[in-house]
Amino acid sequence: MKEGIHPNYREVLFMDMSNGFKFICRSTAPSRETAEHEGKEYPLIKLDVSSESHPFYTGAQNKILDTAGRVEKFRQRFDRFKK
């Protein structure tokens, strides 16, 4: 590999700000903040949403769209005025 052209690829601590969930992953994302996790200091990246808080992954997604029902309702209404 050529020296000096690659970004700094290192372990980074990601923290979900909505529930405090933390995980370590490798990244090139820049960070000015650091945090300690399991006795080691890591660069910190703050997240608004992660798999621990996203409604799709947590099962809290209550709203299911019924597009077939919407299309059928539209066709029924349209057929009324078509005649």
C-alpha cells in the first residue's frame, strides 16, 4: 500500500444517544471526542438512531401500510364518477 494516502482506520466507539447503547466498530469517521469503554479509550461517534432504538428492529413499528386497500378504495370511488 502507498503511504500517506489512506484514511486512519481504527476502532471507534459508537453511542446511541436515545438509549445509551454502545458498540465498537472500525471506522474512518473523524471524531474530536473520546470515551472510555471496558477500560480502553476510544474516539466517540454519537448516533441518533441505532439498531437498538430503531422501530423497525425493535418491533415497535405499529403502523403497517395497506397499499392494496388504498388502491382498491380509490378505484371504487373513481368508478362511481366514471359512469
